Amino acid sequence: MKTQVAIIGGGPSGLLLSQLLDRQGIANVVLEKHTRDYVLARIRAGVLEHGFTDLMREAGVAERMDREGEVHEGFYIANAGERRRVDLHALTGGSSVIVYGQTEVTRDLYDGRDRMQGIVVHEAEDVQPHGMETAQPFVTYRKNGEALRVDCDFIVGCDGYHGVSRASIPADRIRTYERVYPFGWLGVLSHTRPVSPELIYARHARGFALCSLRSQVLSRYYVQVPLTDRVQDWSDDRFWDELRRRLPAEVAAQLQTGPSVEKSIAPLRSFVAEPMRYGKLFLAGDAAHIVPPTGARGLNSAASDVYYLYHAFLAHYQQGDASGLDAYSDKALARVWKGQRFSWWLTQLLHSFPDQSAYDQHMQQVELDYLFSSQHALASLAENYVGLPY
Ligand code: RFL
Ligand code: PHB
């Protein structure tokens, strides 16, 4: 096969870039390791910022998101039995977020690719980028036992944290920064009415908890757990009991419980790889950076990479201007690091750490007291949560 841009990974980053490029007549191929059903079964993000939703509209795949996604103008932070609202709309001069699951985003992107007869190869095995430092890069893979090759102008690695793209860059050409947290999030999806119409982020001595949702009949809840816990340690009953204990009493009393339809544990990690380019290979999304989910920045940071890269490819192919591609890594990383800062700060503020001293606990408490006593501090939280400008 011959194409202009070979995209490794068919998650939200790869599919969104593919869809945007195709609509501008830039040929591309997506190589995805897993089946479509597998990709769609992963339950992940739920909160989308404006930059992301605008990009979905530009990609022509926003119709269902605009119809079914819920606009949220605020969320709550609970602490010591008390719940206080962060009024995103008032604090940002009219901004908000959209609650719409990553699963639905991915489904809409697949439908968009189908409508345009885009090439998305599933179950592509042993995908490997080559010749990144030459004028003729290419990607090899196997499908149904057959060895195949895609020749291209550029390769984009959208293959997530465990992908092959970043791993193919020589160690002396990439630097990584990492912080691993000593806990994970146990998440449960259930066909129950959400306990609150808006998200609740709860700090508690027993550990953090989050009440989120996918719709008014589908709830998504998380509790902080030690990394040693396994999903099978957590019966539904144990999960609901623990969640109730970490919520303010009046919220816990309202909690509707039911069988879980999905239950999984995600470790928390902060990670950045620099630069996000090696010759003809560009990295985007989780392939280059990871945040703990606390600030709802992961998918949104992936979308800003896609935005910068998409515009850089447009300038290259439509005006013969390579400056956007040359500036991509620096531009994307400047915003990525701000997302890292926000996610690290909110994680630090709301979780209990195993080695936390009484002093550290006081610091969390006073930080929250200060936050809700200062419109400036609240406005800073709000502007980060709805997404910094591109
Ligand atoms: P993905 O989604 O990991 O997709 C990468 C794709 O590449 C494929 N792949 C390969 N394909 C070919 N060859 C290989 N060698 C390959 N290796 C891997 C994989 O099968 C996969 O399909 O990365 P992408 O597209 O960059 O998207 C990133 C987002 O998925 C991620 O940032 C978010 O889910 C993070 N996240 C959240 N982000 C938000 O913005 N808002 C949220 O509310 C939010 N909540 C969350 C989250 C992540 C969570 N977990 C599970 C860590 C909540 C949780 C619990
Ligand atoms: C989710 O609904 O899965 C979700 C929402 C907000 C977060 C993280 C996850 O900060």
C-alpha cells in the first residue's frame, strides 16, 4: 500500500486525525492492533472540553454528541462531609464541558470512517515503523499471516502508552519524565440513576472517590484503591459500601445501587516523552504523555495534539509550508505540560497518600479552604478544567 500518512493506533487520537485529514483530501491508513469490538469495550474518559468537541464538529462526526452529550456548567468537590460547587460557567465567563463517553466518541469516529470508506485495518499484528530518518519511511505489519507494508510520507504514532511507536525511537533521541502514584482507581459502570446530576470529586480519609455519569440512566463511579488490590477482591456490595462511606451523608443516602456492568482498576501515572517527533515519526496522545484521570485531561490533551498536527499537515500539503511540522513538538508540549501540572495538582489535593503526614493532610485541607475562599483560585481551577486555549 502507498499513502501519505500512516497512522499507528485506532483509538480516539488516530481515528480523529484520520477523519480530519481524509476530509481535506490527505490520504491516510490506520493500523490498529485489536478488533473494533475490543476498542469499543474499553470504558474510559467521560468529560470533553470545547477544543475537543469543536474538532469533532470539524471532523463531521459531532451530530450524536451534540444531541446526546450533556452540557455541564459545574461540578462539586466534597470534603469532610461538605459539598461545594465549582460554577464553571460563571467562573469562565460562559464556558462548560460536555459529558459524553469516550466509547461513544470512538463509535462516532468509526462510523465517520465507514461513511468515507476510510482505511482502518484491525487486528494488524507486529506493526513496526521503519526509515523514520529517511525520505521514505514505511510501516510493516502482518494480517491473517500475510506480511504487508505501507509506504508513506509520514508516520504518526497514536498507539497509546504501551504502543510500538515511542518504543521505536532510539533511547538517546527521547527523554521521558514520569511520576507513578501509589494507588489506582477502581471504576464501576452501572445502569442506575446518577447520584448527582453533576460530577462529585470527593476527598476522604479512606481515599478519593468520584461520582460521574454517562447519561441520566448510566452511572460511572470510582474509588481510590491500593495498587495491590485486584478487581476480584471487589464484589459489587463491597464497592457500593465503600463509595457510600466516602461521600457526604446526604449524597450517600441518595445513592442508587445495582449490578455493575463493567469493573476495572486503572493505575495512576504522570508521564511525558520529549520531543514528540523523531524524523518522519510524530507522536500524539497517550503515546507521548499520560495523566492521572483526576483532572479529566487525558483525552483532551490527545485532542490538542491532533489539532496541532492536523493544521501542520494542512500547511505542508496545501501550502508546501513545513514550519508547522517543525514546530509541532514544542507547541504540543507547551500545552501538554500545563495539563500535566493541573492533573498532578488535583491528584495531590484530593487523594490520600500512604506516607502522608499530619502536616501534609493539613496542607490539603487549607488548600481546599483557600480554593473556596478565593474567586481567583476557583477561576484558575475552572479555566483549566474547561480546557486552556489551543
Ligand atoms: P488509546 O485510547 O490508548 O488508543 C491507542 C490505540 O492504539 C492501539 N495500539 C496499537 N495499534 C497497532 N500496533 C500497536 N503496536 C499498538 N499498540 C496499541 C490500541 O489498541 C489502541 O486502540 O490512546 P489515544 O487514542 O491517544 O487516546 C487517549 C485516551 O484514551 C486517554 O487519554 C483517556 O482515556 C484518558 N482518560 C480521560 N481523559 C479525559 O480527557 N477525560 C476523562 O474524563 C478521562 N477519564 C481516562 C479517564 C483514562 C482512564 N484510564 C483507564 C486510564 C478515566 C480512566 C479510568
Ligand atoms: C469518567 O466519567 O470516567 C471521568 C470523569 C471525570 C474524570 C475522570 C473520569 O476526572
